[in-house]
Amino acid sequence: MKMKVVVGLAVVVVGIILGAVNFLESNVEYMDFTGAERTSKKAQVKGAWVREEAIAFDAERVKFSFSMKDDNNRVVRVVLDGAKPNNFELAESIVVKGRFVGEEFHATDVLTKCPSKYDGDADAVRKTL
């Protein structure tokens, strides 16, 4: 009977530890590129794609890269391990999650915020009322 209790407690303790580690890894703070460069943790940076600079896709290594300007107007090259996100060209803003490696920000995720297709023309609505 005691062995079952010990094994049960060990499973509960391991579950709590794994849950805490998973929570700390998934808890990613928003910051600018300067803050992300200073930290060793994974960071989220919000900004906009710099359309004037080239985008590239390396099919052999499956890496997509582009330049992004954060809210403080710092421009950094972002390298995504994966293909170009859907609707990338339509994005109003971009959020990248990752870490700095040298001078580049290596992203594990790129989230795009596109204009809503449900936003109507407010002036046209007012005229019909």
C-alpha cells in the first residue's frame, strides 16, 4: 500500500514540475528589439514589415527572412524557421516570437494582423442612415 502512495506522489510532483517548466517557457513577454537583444529568454516583438527591403526564402534550409521595424523604429532582419506566413503581404502589423542570434532575430513564430474584411466604410454607413 505504501508503494502505491509513493509512486502516486512522485507522479504528482513530476507533473507539477513539468507544468511549471512548460508555463515558464510559454510565458513570453512583449518587448522591443533592444529589450529582446538584452534578454536570454524568448521574446515577442510587435512591429511592421519593411516593404522596401528584400524578403527571401531559402528552400534548401526552409528559412524565410525579412526586415521588420519595431515600435521604436529599430529595423532588424528576422529569420523564420519555416515558410512565409499566409497573408504576409497583407499584414498591417506583425508579431515575432524568438531570440536574437548575433545581429538577426531568429523567430519560431510569426503572427500577422491583417485588415478585417468586416470593417466597413463608416462614411457610407452614416450616409445611409
